[in-house]
Amino acid sequence: MDGRIEAIVIKTVYNNQGWKGRCKRPLKDYRCYMCVKGVLPGINGGNPVEEDKKGFCHGDFGSYAIPEDAWCWEQTLCAKYIWRNIKGKWRFATEGMPVFFVYPEHDKSLTLWGHTIIKRIDNDFELPTIHFKAFDPLPHEKWVHGLTGKELTGAHFKQGHYRYLDATHREYLASLIQGGKQSQKTSVVPTVEVDAGSINVQLREDIIRKLEKIANMEGREVRDIIREAVAKLIRERGL
């Protein structure tokens, strides 16, 4: 990052209730894969989520959660408009600073789904808290898919829930929301690597997402699904 800090991008997980409630049927929604796998300490203590009798996500309080947020911060983000910091104070955040929200897709790309500004900051809490101006997720047709951490921040965005942004990257994210620019990956034909060093197959993005959904539901890798389909095709041809 170059220059003065002018914004924040926060990485959430996907919430199929508009970040206003518990997810519906998360075990069947491939976009909820991170919660289903149980890899996030702030959601259900890092354990896989379950479904209650009505089909809503369910879990015990996580080790980093507090009663107000229950065991999932995302389910209240667009209702209580707060976000915590498990690693300490918001050292460079300021009131009025723009904030952008993204979530990771199954292919590790990021989707930009919302934005707001900081209303106030409480750094004296056990878990320092940012309070946002009330906001709703962008309409689905305005979500920007296929982004990378480097596009958004100038560096990889693997660990941690947030990154501070300089003016260049703040303006870039704002332009994506306004529709003035497109992700650098938009025009790239997605590829699936069947087996390193052997075959690369180019597929449409919608096909890849369907394969990822099947793999997630069955607890398998995409390459295993493709191998199975190829083997079936060969058997049907009698070869």
C-alpha cells in the first residue's frame, strides 16, 4: 500500500439472508462452504455449522464471539451495523472513512457486495468495535465478482478479516461499485486444472460454479468430479 490510509476493505463470509439473519439451508448452499467446513474461529468456534429443525444455521458460541453477536458476526452485520477486531485496536480507522465488503468464492476469488462509512469507533472494548452507518447489500446484479486481493489492496488477501486501503485502491473499489471499471479478471476465460502437468480444461464460469457446488455438497475436489465424468464417458464409449 502506498500513501495515506483512506479506506478499509473487510472480508466477510457469504450470508444468504442479506447479512441480516441466520443462513437458510447452509448445508445445501455451496456459497456457505467456509462455514460448512468450519475453518473460521469467529463462527461457531471454528467448527462446522449445523442446521436446526427449520433449516437455519446453528452452532455454539465461538471462542471469539460475544453474546451480543452470538456465534456469527455476519448474521447481524446489516442489522446492528458493527464489526469487531479480534487482533486489537483499529489503529488507523477514522470516523467518516469508507468501508467496502467482500466475501470469498469457492474458487478463492472475491466478490464485492457492499459499502458504507464508519460512524464511530470503540477501541476500549475487549473486542474493539467499528460502528457503521446503516446500509444494505448492493443489489445482486451490482455485485462485482472475480476480484483478487492484489486488485483490491495491492497485495494478497489471504489471512485476516480486513485491510487498510490507500487512495488508489479506494478509488478503484468505488469505481467498481459505480460501474466505471470492471475487474481485471472479468474477460479471462476460467480454467480448471484437472491434474498438474497433464491437462488444462477451459470451461465457462457458470459450469465451474456448478462443479464447485457439486464438489462442496459431496465433500470432494472439483478435479475428482471431472475425473469421474471422464471415466464414465470412456466406459459409455466402450473403450
